[in-house]
Amino acid sequence: MDGNTITEIASKIVDTLTPIFVGVGASAAIPLEKILDKLVKIAQEKGGEQIANLLELVIKKFQGSPVTEESLKDFIEKPEDEDTKASFRKELKKSLLNDEGFALQLISVFEKMSSKPLDKSTNVTQTGSGTLATHSSTIGGKGGITIGGSGHKIEGGIHNTDSSD
């Protein structure tokens, strides 16, 4: 696995776990095995089953090594601190480079996460002039384009409804 892929995986993990750890307030003095269940439960509540699986894989990989455990505990304690993120990311990259099976497990989790349908909201951006149509709306007046209730079906078209033609 090349260095760019490893860096991308490590960055995605940091970006995914940061919001999970915000507000947890775990102390670095608490042994990792004592907070494992609590962290996985929080991850499941905040981010779902796949994020909980991701966290569990990382914690299990980092247990037992003082350097990796310390970087993870520091990241859990101060998830928004750029230095703790960098330290954790560095140790994570080393783990990924040294254990391709671990890297493949994490890639599998990310693939499962990305195959989920879109959540409750989607960002839509309009450029140029015209009307923006979103879920369950019609543009162009009567006989115009209708965006169906599922948000995936587009019906109709622009028709000239003026009988004077």
C-alpha cells in the first residue's frame, strides 16, 4: 500500500473520530481498556455502528504499546488540539504501514460507511440564474419540472401551456 493511501486513511480516521471524542472528557490517566466500552458506546450513539467498529479496531490495535496508547489517549482527551491530532495520525500511519491487514480492515469499514444512503440532509448549490428545485417541489409553474417525493425521481418537463401559440 502506498504512502498516499496510508496518509489518506489516517486523515479520514482523525476527521471521523474528532467529533466523536469532543465532549467525552476522558482523562489520559485512565487505562484504555477501562474506557473502551464507554467510547465504543459513545461512537455508536454519535456516529453509528460503522464508526463504532472503526474506533474499536483502532483502540484494539493501539492497546499494549505505551507510545500508541499515549497518542490515542491524548487525542481522546484533547480531540480538537492540532498537536494531539498530529501525534495520533503519525502513530496511526506507522501502524498502517506495518500492518497491511489492519489497513485493509479500516478500508473495509470506510467502504461500508460510504455505501450508506445519504442522511437526512443534502446540500444543494445553485450557480447561474434560474430556479432551484429541491425535494417535493415544482419549477416552471403548471406543467413544469416536478422533483418527486423520493427526491430521486424527476417528472414532467417544460411545456408551453399558453394556448395562444
